[in-house]
Amino acid sequence: MLINKLLEQKNITKYRLCKESGVPQTTISDICSGKTSIEKCSAETIFRIARVLDVSMESLIAPAVQQAEEEKRRPSFDLFKSNICHRVKDMGDIPFIIELLENDQIRKLYEKNWHLEAFYLLAMLDYLSRENEIPICKNYSDIRARKLQRLVYPSSVVLLCKTLKSDEPKEECYRRAIPEFLRFNIVESEVRDVC
């Protein structure tokens, strides 16, 4: 969060920011914790905080506005998966791995809090590495230590379960899941079979 970095850089506490800006301490705490988005605050609140931090109002809200714009452009997870699988098919395993590592896309997605996409790419990297007998890249050990809180199934499987009023398609998909994906609670079994 930008305000936290500015407070640290300028050696200002949240309490001092509260006192000097006149903005309630709860508001400052909510902004710093991410509970409240700075761009949703009143112009007066943003002005008061910016004045104490000696920055422009625009510089305070620009990162939040930019992040909101990125979220609007974020593709659906199914489209993301499809694009990745097609890219692997079109490029081949080794060139895909090289491109993925050179672009550091996994880290970029993870830092944008697009965890599902980052985990999917990391699972794909680990799966392709195993399939091609390539040592596992150690760059992402910190991300490998995490996983999604709940299982994510392909939307087609979820839809089939609803249509059949049965969890059998999920159970079958889980049984066939690729271990590298399942490690992150992503139930995926069809990364090679794309049209």
C-alpha cells in the first residue's frame, strides 16, 4: 500500500498522520490496512493526507485507480487457462518454459494478487518440468509454500454437476487431477487436450 511506504519513508507514524491531518485514526488505519480504498475517500480526506505526506493527491490515488483498471481487464480464469494451454501447444514445452522464466510472469501475477493465475502458471511450469525431466526452478519456493483456500474445478465440471445434480463429475475430475495443479487446490487434468 502506497501510504504505508510513504509513512515509512518519511518516518511518520499513523498516529502522527492522524493528528497532523485531522483525519480520524480509524480512517487512517482502514486505509493503511486496505480495508478502505483511498480512491473512495472524500477529496478532503485525500487532500489532508497528501498535505501531511507532502505528495500530490493524484500520486496517492493513481496506484489504486490503476489497479482497479487492471482488474476490469482481467480475463476470466477459464479464458486464462485456455490461452496458456494453447500457448504450450503452439510453442512446445521447452520454449514455453524458457519464455515463462524469462518474463517472470508467475511473480508478476502473484504480486498483482492474481494468485489463481500465478498458481496455475507455476503448476504448469512444474508439470512441464517433470514431463521433460528438467529440474524444478527454485525461484518460486515462496509461492509453492502457499495454495488456494478451497478447490477450484473447471467451470465445465461445475456446470455438469449442477445439471446432473451429482458430485460424481467433480470426484472423477479430482481422481484424474495432475498433482502439480492439485498442490495449489486447482483441479486440472486436461492441459494437453486442447483444440
